[in-house]
Amino acid sequence: MDGSILFLAMPRVSQALTPTADQALWILDIYGFAVGSLLIAFGSIGDRYGRLRLLMIGATVFGIGSAAAALAPTPEFLIAARALMGVAGSTLLPSALAVLSELFGDPRRRAQAIGIFAAAFAAGFAIGPIVGGLLLERFWWGSVFLVNLPVIALFLIFAPVLLGEVRATRPGRVDAFSVVTSAVGLLLAIYGLKHAAAEGLSAVPVLAVLAGAALLTWFALRQRRLEYPLMDFSLFRDRVFTVAIITGLLPLAAWSAAAYLAGIYLQSVLELSVLHAAFLALPGAVVLTATCIVTPYVVDRIGKRTALIVCHFSIATGLLLLLPTLTTGGVGWYVASTVVAGVGYGISFAVVADTAVGAVPAERAGSAGAIAETSNEIGNALGIALLGSLAALIFRLQGPDLAPTLDETLQLPNLASPIIEDAKSAFVTGLHAAAVVASLLHVALGVLALRWLPRSETPQDTAEAPAEDRADRAESIA
């Protein structure tokens, strides 16, 4: 909910805090970078030291970060608050999935529970724009962060009563060097890619990418030598698991970029109100939520292979429906795009998490869930960083060259109508380019799933396999 609210709120944030183009992207994606960098570590910590305790600490810190973000006086302060929220968020997601794995030992029931869990995320996407639109119509931009506080308060009251402590028997200590190298390596690599896409090639982004790649390579090699690694790369020998994890990354990249750019398109290009833009996003969010709920029942009949293929081709088709949008109109095409792509997004959210936690025994559910959520969060950040930067690059090359972003350009005084039209046209061209690139990537992954994933295992065999057999299978893979 908070993420989808922020997409709508960014034009207001830009007006109030006047961040640079680079700062605006960091406000959006620092949360995903922080979460993605630390999910693996906190998944392992929860497995070893208790998941409820970690959930309580993380929820408290998330509330503190939300309050700080709401009162941020500068872009730098807001970025820091969002980073704190990301650190807290990285404690919540893997522990929640691990608790579900403990509560529902039967694979079919677990798949249904995780489908509902994913639907809660999708419902947040649906509720967020409506709540955000109502808040932004009446209050200042910081109110979109205060909406988190009642939810956090309710969780802190009821979680100790409704959720018992789930402490797995997984031994071993958390390797501090692995935590640091994975987090720093990821941040350096993403920063370099984002900076190069937005500003062009120079020594700084190239060195950042090389340093990040070196640290991540060292992290991967170290995991192979550790008795209790943070990330068990041997799980990726399973092709279904591998394609599912990639599916966790790419659709989130497409969704976050499309939502971010479409929010600017509706408000700044078509000049719709925040609330109007929020209601236009509702049909796609409803389809996304419903798909999350029904996907486990459908997968039970058609199998994960078919589901993953449908996921990628539906997202690719939905993204291409953004191409007829123009500076003078395109609301219908936007709604159609979110509805068609929403089917694929819903399949992705439901299938990825179940595949991850179903591939390992219960004592490693937190770590496996962390791998799935890492792919989601990194995809979310990459979509804004890379696809958003691609759109910004095209705007910089084709726009009137008065300011680096559309919102900054439109805020300049005494703009002539032709300049405004040129700026809007350049932004729409960037939106189309980002949609085409994301669509082609999904087509490629859909073809990979079609050619690579095995046909031999039937959906019924997978669903009826006892949990013990699936655990043994995961151990043999490892």
C-alpha cells in the first residue's frame, strides 16, 4: 500500500522538496535496495533466533521510519527515512512467509495460504492509490506515510496473541562478512547502472558497477565454502525454482516502472487529479488481487510451467497496450494495460513464494522465502532505476532541455505552449520505450520457460506429494 501511494505522491513530493532527478529516483528505490540487500541476512536470523521476535522489532522500526518520512524537511532526510523503512521491511517479509510455512504443512493448503498472502499485497496496491488520493486531496504529502502507523499499532497489539513464536532448529551463526558484501555489492552495482543510465557513462558509474560485481562474485564464492550459507545457490539447480525466482524479479521491475511512469503520465501529461488517477488504477489492481487468490487452484490443474508461461506473455501484452497512449489522451489504453498485465503480475506473486518455500525443509523456509522476496524487491528497485532512467534519458535527449524531468520542466515560469507540448511528448516517448523494453524481456523469459521447463511432472503429482517427500527432494538438490 505504501509503495503504490508513493508513486502517486511523487509529483507532490517534487513540488514540496524540489529533489533533483537523481534524488527523486533514490526516494523511490532506496527502500527496495535496502530490503533486497538485507532480506537474505534477516531470513537466516529469523530461522535461527525466532521469527515473531524479529517481526515485532521490524514493525516497530518501520513505524518510526514512516513517521520520520512524513515529517522530512529535505530530500536527503526523506531518502534516509525510506532507507530505515527498508531495513525494517527486510525483517518482515521472510519471517511472515516462514510462519505460513509452519502453519500449513500440507503443500496444497500452503499454496492456498500463500496465494491469500500475495493477494494481501495486491489488495494493498489497490487500496493504496485510493487512500493516497483521498489523503493528497485534503492533506500534505507526508500524510501518505502516516497511514502506516495505525496498521503497525494493530500488528504490535495482536501479533503476540495470534502468532506463537516460531523458532526453527537451523544451527550456525550468521556470517557477518556475507551480509556486508552482499549489501554493499548490490548497492554499488545498482547505483552505477542507474547513474550511467541517467547521466551517461563516466568513470564513477563504471567503477561502481565493477566494484559491485566483484563484491557480489566474492559473496557467491564464499557461500559455497560456508557450512551454513546465507544463500544456498544449489537451489538454483532446479529449473522450476530458477525460472520462478527470475519471475519474481522481472514482473516487479515492469510493474514498478509502469506504475511510476503512468502516475506521472496521468497527472502531469493528461493533467488528471490524484484521486482520478487512483481510481483509474483500481481495475488492474482488482484483477491482480483476484488472480493471486485463484492462481493456486489453477496451478493445481495446469502446473507451474504453464502458469509461468502465461504470466510472462500476459505481462508482455499488457505493457504493449501502453503504446497507443498520447499526450492528448489514452486513459482507456492505460486501464486495458493494467488489467491484462494484472493477470501476469498476480500469477507471479502467488507462484514465486510458494515455489521457494516448497523447495526446502521447514527449518530453511525463512531463507527460501527471503530469496523469493529478494527477487521481488530487487526487481521493484531495478524497474524504477533502469527503466525509469531509460525514460529519463529519452526525455533528456528529446525534450526541450530546460530541466532533467517533466515535472521540473512544467514548474518553470512563463513556458510557451509549444515547449510544454514538446516536454510532454518527450516523456510519452520515454514511457513507450520503457514499456517496449520490459515487454521484450518478458517475451524472452516466456520463451525460455516454454523451452526450458520440464513437462514430466504433473500438477497432481506435485500437489499430492507429502511435505516430507518435498523436503527430501529439496535436500537431495542441495
